[in-house]
Amino acid sequence: MTREAIGIAFIGHGWMGRAHAHALHTLERMAPVAKRIRLVSVAGRSPERAEQAARRFGFERWTIDWTELIDDPEIDVVANLASNDQHVAPSIEALRSGRHVLCEKPLGRDLQEARAMLDAADSSPATAACGFNYRFVPAIRLARELVSSGRLGAVRQFRAAYLQDWAASPELGASWRFDKAESGSGAVGDYSHIVDLLRYLAGEPRSVTAVLSRFVGERSAEGGNGDRRAVDVEDAYAAILELDGPGLATLEASRCATGRKGHQALELYGERGALWWNMEDLNRLHVFFSEDERDGVGGFRDVLVTEPEHPFLQHWWAPGHILGWEHTFVHQWRDFLEAALDGRPVSPDQASFEDGYRAAAVCAGILAAGEQGRRVELRPEPVEEPGSPSGASRIERGEP
């Protein structure tokens, strides 16, 4: 990459496009990387909306044919922010062309697509990342450091919930998110962030049991002509997972949790301490150490993660000035672009395509357990080197 600027293209320009564009403009001004960021082109399905997005986000041009991005010599990075059914083909073609790819979660609609995308990343010299942005919340990164340091001891229990109500009303019309052919799943894929955080903080699960629920069976079709469209994905789920080592995890998610807008909360209990975090209080991590109790000062410490020594804060404000959800994308892009410019994989703290694949294996297990009403083993085999037989998981092979 010899140009002075790194050329970036978006596939998709919905509300996630706004978040990523905002992050890139902010990154350029607050914590720039080694090369100037150039927003080259944005691809969409509607000429009117794509043109409007290009103008609003600051891209030089737009297209309704994503293949033009793959052939454009001025584009070095492709951010795939499109609907789930548009993740696999554009990402694979971009990687085959040597372009770096940041693909939003879930990596694919199912495990087979995620595997194909991982194979393409393994065969490409380019850098690839999956968009699990909550790894870049300062409080979550501090939680990771505490777990990795061993201060909490071995993880015994992990709990996470992601609850929203955007689909609670039966009057909400149909969209791709309610169609399995386009989305792959419902709440399981929508909220796969908590699956990734389970793996990131507590380790790999080895089995799962689950219950899936659908609260609204059909919705009005697009066009307003009175037609109804069946919903064939889940609105909510609850899962119990066994962890490697002795350990237990519970995951719960819903897009019909009336009154909840962005309630993502997690708890982690170790043999010598614990922590919990809530997205609605993004900058605060609650930490407990058993030794404090022995010293007569027990209870959870209320840690405001805004000190200069805390993760990512060197790029921002004076102590006590909080960060927001949008800053996670700035941190994610900085880590990703630094890796791309260095010609290396992303750091272990960023979700790689392998992380996206392994999250997809857990999601496939949750769906299989819920649909079949049984305990499902989760044993993804080691990811093979490019060119060797696929390391598909037992779930992919349909084994119990």
C-alpha cells in the first residue's frame, strides 16, 4: 500500500453505516493512523439512497453494484455493513482480490457461510475482522484484563442478557430480519454480541441446551397492500451452556422485551472475585475481590473506567469525562486499520474471522438445541491451514 491515503468503501449504508462513517471521521481527527483515510465509494441497492448516503457520509462516489468496489484500484478496504444475506459473497470476493475486510456480525447466515468466509480469509494476504464492537468498550476491555490476569480466579459462572423491544409490536411490518432466508436467524444472530463476549471473557462452551420463542407469527408485507408475511425466525431465546473447565453460562436475548431499548448486561463469577457491567451505564465496571471481604471492606467496587491508564483513554478526554457507544467503532477501526497497514492479522482483542466462525458455531448449537429440544455438543475442531480438509464442527456435520 504505497499511496498516501488508505481507500475505504462501504457495502450498505443503513444505521450501521452511519456509525462506521462517524467513527472514521472521528478517528481521522482524534487518533489518526499512519495514512490518511479516504472514503472512496459506498454501495447500496437504491440509487437515490446510495447517492444520499455518499453525500451525507462524505464518500466521493456511490454505486448499486458492489462488484465495482472489488475492481476499483483506489479501494484498499471494504467494510461489509449490508444485510446478513449480503455478507458472504462480497466479503469473499474482496478478500480474494487482496482487499482488507471488516464484516459486520454475524459473519454469515449459518455455519457453512461463516466457514467459507473463514477459508477465504485464511487464503488471503489481507486483514479480516468481524464487527463485534463491544470488545472495544473500555469497561469490557478492563474486564478482559482482570480475567486474563487471574485476579478473579477460574471462571465459574457467566451470565449475559441482551434485551430490546423494537419488534414487540405486531404492527411492525416485515423486513429481512424476520425472514430466515435473508437473516439466517432472529434473536440468536441479532444479539450474537453476547455469544462473542462469552467466548472473549469466559472461554469456549462445550455444550448447550436452549429454548426458542416466536411471539409474532406473521407481519404485514412491504408495500402496504394488506398482504401478510410469515415470520420463520425466533424473537427470543434462553440458553444454558457448559464451559470448558468446570463452569456454567446462561445467555438470554429478546427483541420483544417491552420497555427495553438497549439492555445488554453481563456478570462473571470467578473463584476469587467477580464483575458485572451494563451497557446502559457504559463506562462503569463493578468489581468484587474476595480478599477485600477478608479485610473488612467487602462489596463491589464501583469503577468509573475513564482514568488515563484505562483502555483507550489515552486518545480522549480528561479523567471522568465519559465515552459513548459510538467510540467503540473508533477503537475498532483504529485497531483494524493499524493491522491492515502493517500487513498482519488483527490483534487478539479484535474479533477475527475465526472468532466470527466460532461464534457462528455456538449460535448454530443454540438453534439446533432449541429446535430439536435436546442438549447439543459444541466441539469445533481446530481450524485447518488453507488447502487442508475443512475443520467443520460437529454441529456442521449434524452429529449429536
